[in-house]
Amino acid sequence: MSTLNADPNCIFCKIIAGQIPSRKVYEDDDVFAFHDIHPWAPVHFLIIPKRHIPSMAQVGAADQALLGKIMMLVPQLALEQGCEPYPQGGYRLVTNTGEQGGQEVHHLHFHVMGGPRPWLRG
Ligand code: 5GP
Ligand code: ZN
């Protein structure tokens, strides 16, 4: 499993390790997905690499396959979790990066938000 460089102080590394409970959406060797604890929308889950990458700012060429896998999972998991089909349905994909980008948890994550409006936020 690709958790070699897990950060012991990282809340999402603890979620991957099962040390903090979460509502799991998906898991494979490289990727974990779980429902956001404070959903903005009827569907709101996070997709994260198991490896502790702090943000998009640290992504490089070696991460191409990992990021490609995550992007491929977005439409599949969105529909499985109840987002309605494109184009009437759809979803929002968001990755906050750094302080000015509004990032609060410094383990790379992709928000997938969808479902009927109005949403709580966004
Ligand atoms: P950011 O602002 O960093 O893009 O988003 C972090 C997200 O993680 C927030 O939407 C927040 O609700 C979610 N979050 C923070 N702590 C936890 C937690 O312990 N469990 C779950 N499921 N989500 C969390
Ligand atoms: Zn982490």
C-alpha cells in the first residue's frame, strides 16, 4: 500500500489508516474516497491519494498516472453517489490549493459536489 510517507499529524492520513472514522465511498491501492463531514451539497465527497501529497503545488511528472486515475474515478463515483447525469445534472470538482486558495487540510483532495440545488454553499 502506498502510505509509506504518511504524515502522522495529517487528519486525512489518519482517515486512510482507519484511525479516524469516515464514511468510505471507494478504496484501492492508491486512492481513497469518503464523504465530507460538512457537506455543501446533497452529494459531497472527497477523493484523495493514499500517499501524503500536501497539495497540487507538490504534484509532478511522477504523479501523472495517479492523477489520471483520480480523474477517471470522478464521473464513475459521482454517478454512484447520486449525482444526476450530465448535462441537466452534473457536479462541481474543486481542489483548493494553499492559503489563498482556501485549503484547510494539507493532504491533496478533490471535492466532488452535486445533487439537486439549492446547495448549502457554492
Ligand atoms: P479544504 O478546505 O481543505 O479544501 O477542504 C477540507 C474538507 O475536509 C472540508 O470540506 C471539511 O469539511 C473536510 N473535513 C475536515 N475534517 C474532516 C474529517 O475529519 N472527516 C471528514 N469526512 N471530512 C473532513
Ligand atoms: Zn496526509
